[in-house]
Amino acid sequence: MSARAATAHATARVLAAAYDAWDRDWRWATRRAGTRFAARDWAGGEADAARRLALWYRWVHAGLADARRYLGACRADRDVWRLVRDGYAAEVAARDDVEVAESFFNSLARRAVPTLGLVPELHFVHTALHEPGRAEIAAVARALPVTDGPEATARAVLATWRGPTPLGAPIEQFAAEQRRGPAGPRWRDLDDDVRRVAAALAAEADRALGGWPDAGEIVCEPFFRGHGAFLVGRLARGAARCPLVVALRHPVEGVTADAVLCEEAEASIVFGFSWSYFHVETPRPRALVAFLASVLPRKRTDELYTAIGYHRHAKTELFRTLRGHLARRRARFERAEGARGLVMEVFTLPSLEVVFKIIKDRFGAPKRTTRREVMERYHFVFVRDRVGRLADAQEFEGLLFKRRTFPEPLLAELAELAPSVVRVSGERVQLAHCYTERRLVPLDVYVRTMPPDAAVAAIVDYGQAIRDLAVAGIFAGDLLLKNFGVSRHGRVIFYDYDELTTLGECRFRPLPDLGDEEDWAPEPTYGVSEADVFPEEFARFAVPAGPLRDAFLAHHRDLLDPAWWVATQERVVGGELVETFPYPAERRLPPAPGRFAAAG
């Protein structure tokens, strides 16, 4: 072996070790979610979630620094990096999470050797991995004793949550305690929960499958997010199949079952793109994604990887999906539906439910923000609890497309509005930077085009979205309907972040009573700062007059009262964390007769 090849293979081992370090830290942060849930340490859970998001680039940069030291003068040599890639492939080939390891290498290699897009000789562009088989699925999910009836099935499902591990325990202690089995979960009343879940399972299975299932499986580990834990599986009756999601809460009285969901639409919302990522320990992420895809067939592979926390690998999966769509002969981008933005230009591919958002070089009046501030707000959304109301965004750099995929008028407009981002060279178009989000129907378009009852429901949920964000400490800023979208499940999601801020930065004020004087003034005659917000104006400038405004006021008139906002602000600043649910209140399990309802 030549000296160059030996150096490349040594570098590959160093990079594989960096991935091992990321994987160790990532799994430890993931495992802590169960401890936080058991301890009702919601603030600690939020902090852990934010720290886990930062681990990828921490270890990418650490691995890159090590590689540069090993390679010395050859640190940007493409021929050397081809050898490094081949050596790294051999190092990680036997891993159960090899697909994630490949994405880690891509992140690192693109920083080591800048390229336009991914290059097959330097990066892992395609995948030769086979679909997970039954043996791999069995490693992430176990069978349920459905033939023994609803109560035995319910007890087996609830046994998935095995209780707390001491906070701060090392990984080795955690693993040992899991093997021994903990002393016992701190249930409020396990027998009561078994009876309530069994009754709900029987009713839900009858509705979804037409009768009691003849087979069922449950993922071996709970899914944690925010204040909740979710036990996830699937049920089957003959050829029919449905998801199974049992939601757990932990009020002060102890852990209790809160909901049983067996409809695909309900489970899809639980795994939706507007919620923060789950923390779920899995030895084989690809097998878990395949399991979830079997009951959530409308979710793309990248969306499922994102939902379980592998958002960086999800970018690889989305890129591969996009390449497949663009390979079609008639594939063309087009301008996205809805009103034009002052800060972002948005386009889409009709066959793919994704929009591409680029920041313009110059913003239209009255916007006074900057590119840096816009990017900071996107990062803010990335690290915050999105409470089911903020669209997840993936950030891409250096995307390369064939020119034929852009209609010339659209391409000319993009190049004019964002020349620092959109670069055209012959038959190639490079996007230096963009965000991708799930495509939604803009709320202003939705209420104009849908039947009246659907439009009213959307406006009511629009108010609920504003409320949900507020109690999570977030003020959307620009509340115009065009900045919100409606998902295929009818949920209203906020997706325009250039004026988003924290609730604590706002000053909510009543409109001053100036009589007729104000009507004649060309500008406000009272002092207004950038932090001032006048809630009394919300309905008038955001919701069209008539039935839609009437519906908004009937459900959300308090959102026009500055006192409501000030009180909410005080709760948030005081550290109160409010529970949000990825299912309607009517889907919560009723308490057993004679027992109190669980309180948060």
C-alpha cells in the first residue's frame, strides 16, 4: 500500500471514530428523554433536545479537523478523498445505521472539498441498501398477544414504558438497569389504565379494521417528545392494517394513558412535520422507518427519518427523492401558490409536496430585516419546541440543477431577485442556499376556494395556532393569512418566519383613545416602538369581514385583548411550560368512574 493510500485509510478510521462519537452522544441524549419524562423535568427535556440538535455539526467539525491534520498538504486533494471515501465505506459497512454514517461523511466531505452538488466519486449519492426484512423489523418491534384479548394486549403495550433511569447515569449503568429491569414504573393506576386502554383498543380496532385484530406489533422503545410519551405499533386483521399509537402523560399523580389512536390520519399528525423531533432509541433506524412506513404510507422516507430525530440523514433522503422526480422528462419547477413574499421567493415541483424558499437580495418595504436575521429566525425555529404549529425547514447549500428544469421566466426572475443565491452557468443552475418545507395550501387561498364550513374551520384553527404559539412563548409577528398554510389534515401551520419573535420581546398595548383626531392624521399621533403590538387590530387587518371574522371572534375574541397577551407573557416569562397535544381534546381517554381527570 502506498503512503498516500495508507494516510487515506488512516483518515477514514479517524472519521469513522468521529461518527462513533456522534452516535454515542446522540444515543445518550436520546435515552435521557425517558428519564426526563419520568422525573417530569420538562425544562431539562427541552434543553436536552436543543443540545442533541447541535451534536451533528460538533462532531462533523471535530472529524474534519482530525482529517486535515492527518492529510496535511493533501487535505483538499480529490484523489485522496476518493480513497478516504472508499476506506470509510469499508469501516461502516457492517453498522446497523450505515445509511446515517454515510450522510455524516457527506456533511464532512463537502466541507473538506467544496463541490457543486454531490459527486459520486467523493460522496455517498446513491444507496444500495435493501429493504429491511422480517428479521430486521423484529429487532425494533415485538409481537403483541392479540389472541389473548384486549386486556392482555393493552397490558403488553403499556409494558413498553419500563420506568425511569437515574438522571445522569452513565450509558453502561443505563444498559445494565434495562437488562435487570427497573423497580417499576410510577403509574397512577396501571390496572385502571389497562382496562381503559383495552376498551379503547377494542372500539378503535372495530372502527379501523372491522373487528379485533389477528396480529399486532409494538415498537420496543417509547417515543418521547415534550410532555408526552408515545407507544407506537400496528394492528392487522387479514389484509387490513392500521397504526396503533397510545399516548402517555405524566401528571403529578403518576404516569397515565391519555389517548388511543388507530386512524392513519391521526397517527400522521402525531408524526407531523410541524412538531419537534421524537427521541426514540433504536438500533436500526432504517428498520424503524420501514415499520412506520407500513402504517403511514403517505409519509415520505425523509419525513419519517426527520420525525425520529435523524433530520440530517433526512436531507440525504430528500435529495435522492428530488433527483428521482427531476429525472422525469417533463419535470419543471413552478412558482408556488399564494401571494408573493417581500423577503422570500418560493417555488415548487408539482409532483413533490415540497417548496423551495430562497432569501431575496433586497426586501420590499416595509420590511427592515436582514438576511442574517432571517436565517437566525429559521435557526430559532429549528431549536425550539414547534408545538405542532411551525413548519420544519431543511437548510441546503450548493444545490445543482439542470437548467431545463426551470421555465425561463421563473429562472430569470429568481436570478434577478436573488443574484447572490441563484447562479446560472450554461445548462446548470446552482442555488447557493435555500430552505425546503412541506408544501401547504396558503390560508388566504384556502378560505377563498374551499366550502364555507371548511373555511370557517380553518379560521378557527388559525386562532388556535396563534394561541398555541403564544403559550409556547412565540409570537408569529405577521399574522396575515398568507403567512399560514393548511395541511392535508386541515391543520393550520405558520411558515413565514422573518418577523417571528419571542413573546418576552413584545410589548402588548391597548390602542389609545384619541377620538376623531386620529382619523385625520396622516400618521399615528401616539408613540410606537418596534416592540409594540396592538392586539385589538388583529381581526380587522388579518381576517376578512363577514362569516370568517364572526367565527374567529366567536372562538378567539380574547386574542384581541391586550390583557390576555400580557397574562400569557407573564406565565411564559415565569417559566410555565404548557402541555400541547397532537390530537383533539375529544380523543383523550375519559377517566374511570369515580376518579379525577389527570391534571398537568
